[in-house]
Amino acid sequence: MASAAGAESDSERNEFSLGWKTLLAGVLGVACGASPIPYNIIGFTAAPLAAEFGWSQTQAVLPITIFGVIASFLAPVFGAMADRFGVRPVALWSLFAFALAFAAISLTPTANDPSTLYIYYGFWVVVGFVGIGSTPVTWSRAINLWFFKHRGLALGILLMGTSLAAMVVPQVAVWAITNFGWREMFLIMGAFPIAALIISFFLFREPRPDERPKAIESATGKLTGVTLGMALRDYRFWIIWLSIALIATSFGGAFINMPRMLGLRDIDTQTQATVMGILGIGIFAGRLITGALLDRFWQGFVAFPLLCLPAISAWILLGENITFPLAAAAGFLLGFAAGAESDLIAYLTGRYFGMAHYGKIYGMLYMPFGLFSASSPLIYAQVFDRTGSFDPILTVAIGGFVVGGGLLLLLGRYPTEFPEPEPENAQEALA
């Protein structure tokens, strides 16, 4: 049995000296993967797509829903592949496939007819099928295997990749669209995952058994943790699932549609990109601060106040006259909470359910994050198309943020030990 005593032995380990190469590669892999890049560019495609094809806001942001829904249902599959075959092959091949698929969107026809819209959507379907393995679903498993005592901070650093993307990608996207066009922007963005792939090929790996923290192993050296079936019968799994769903639904649409919201308040495109960059700084801060706090305090004391911050952002965005300082504050607080939530998914999976079947369980908990983050922009866009305002959905989102954060107060203490790993089916038992 793994126990809290194992955590004490980890105090003598310098986890960062052992795992820094993998952590660095993971940061770049997350930054250039399918988690942040599509979400950071989609908001800037609405105006050029409307100008060229006359597509509505809903039609322009629907691809992120298509991508997110497909990727979310595949998250447990890619997680199981990482459990079985290791993170390295799954993550690296997915990065490569994502690069090709994302760049291929540049091949969208120029003809202004209905088939062009469906071809455009078809490219996004492919991105959804191949991209999820380049997200934290895979990278976080390796980090959880390298770190225990400093796991919260390490996961915060890993997920800083999305912060880096949020600070850099909007600026590059606006520059590419302005100077070359939206098609060329997709081609340029396809180079990002290729760069991460090259670096990760040389640096990224899972630890050998002798390099793993003892707290995640049994006395026989095997990883400990509950099976997916056991997790699904645990009330804590469903509390986490519902919390993620509420926060993601409230956040996703505000994030994707923020450029349009600011534009309605007469804030120019370049300033919108600056605000999105500040949002990225907020994610950056949220990652590190949340991770460090999770290593010192119970998650409920950390999660609830931090996940309430975007309610303030929604309240600011309800205002009629938004100055740049207010817009910057809204972006920062929204980003900070987004950083906190992503940290929590990976951290809570490992702490409440162990590492033996981490990939499958994390994939199941990533599912509501992906599904509702993807459907939320469509909900926001539909409200806007029907009412001419985002205010009604922003009002609902305020309650979603508060309730979603409050649910995590019901999880109770972390388990101090997990059972010996068991196969989930007969085929695994024979493997």
C-alpha cells in the first residue's frame, strides 16, 4: 500500500533536478498543442470569414465546438493509450498529426458557396480526431510520474504552456491575418507544433521505475491507484465532473468571444489582442500560484476563491463603457481562473484516484472540460445572434462560476493510500 509516509521520503528527493528536461519539453508541447492554439485563434477568424463569405458569428465559431466535442470523446481513448504504451509515442505522433491537420485548413477553397463552409468544417473534424494526444491529457501523466512532493507546482509549470500560447498566439494570429490573410495564418500556426515536436523528441520521456517518487508506488514498485470503474462509482469523481462542466460552460464562450465583446465597446483589434495577451498573463499567474498553493493547502481552500474570480470578469464585461484598464482586469481575472481550473483537473485526478489508471480517469474528467468549453462559444454566439448582446449569457455565467467553484468544497480529504493496481478487464490481466 502507498501511504502518506511515502511523501515524507520524497522530501529528500530533488524532483526538479530529475524531471526538468521532461517538464521543459512538456511546457513546449502543451503550448504548441491542440489545447491552446485553436482556442486562441478562432476568435480572430470571425471578422475575416464574415468579410469573405458572409458567415455569421455562430458559423465562424462552430469549428471550435466541432473540434472540442470530437477531441473530448477521444480523450479517454488517448489517455488509455498513454497508460498502455507510454506518453512519449502518443504525444509526439499526435503533435505531428495536429501540425499537418491545422496547416491543412489553409487549403479551404476561395469559392463563396455552401460547400466551402462544410469543407472548412471538415478540416476541423480532422483536427479533433488527431489533436487530443498533444494536450495535457498525455503530457500531465508524465509529470505526475516524475513529481509528488512538488506535483502542484510542476503541473502549474507544465500548464504554463497554455499561458505562453495565450500571450503569443493572438499576436501572431493578428499579424498573420493582417499581413497575409486568414488562410496563411493557419499555415504559419502549423509550424508551432513542429518546433515543439523536434525539442520533445530529444528531451521528453517517462521516468524509469527507480526514478519515480516512492509515494506513487506500492511496496512491490507498481503504480497505485483505483481503476476507472472504481472511480466512476466514487461520488468525488462526479462532483469534480460537474464542477468542471459548470466552469467550462461559463468560461469557454467568454474567452472565445471576448474579442467580439470588446469590439462592441469600440475597442480596436490591436487592443483586443493586447487584452487577450493579458488574459494569457493571467493564465500564467494562475498556473504557478495555484500549483504552489496546492502543494501547501487542501484544494478546497485554494479552488473556491480562485474559481470565483471570473465572475468579476463577467460583471465588468456587462458594463456599457469599458475602458482599457477594466478590459485588462477582466482578461487577467478570467485567465487566472482558467489557469487554476486546468491545474486542478490534473492535480485532483492524481491525488484522489492515484496513478495506476491515471490516463483513462483524467481523460474522463477532461471530457466535460473539452465538451463544455467547446459548446460554450456556440451558446454565447447563439445568444448574441438572437439578442444582439452577450449580456444575458454573461449574467448566467456569474452564477456558474460561483457554484462550480463551491462544489469542490465537498470533496473531503485526499486519500492517504490506494489499492494495489488491478487490471480492468480480462485482456489487461493477460497482458
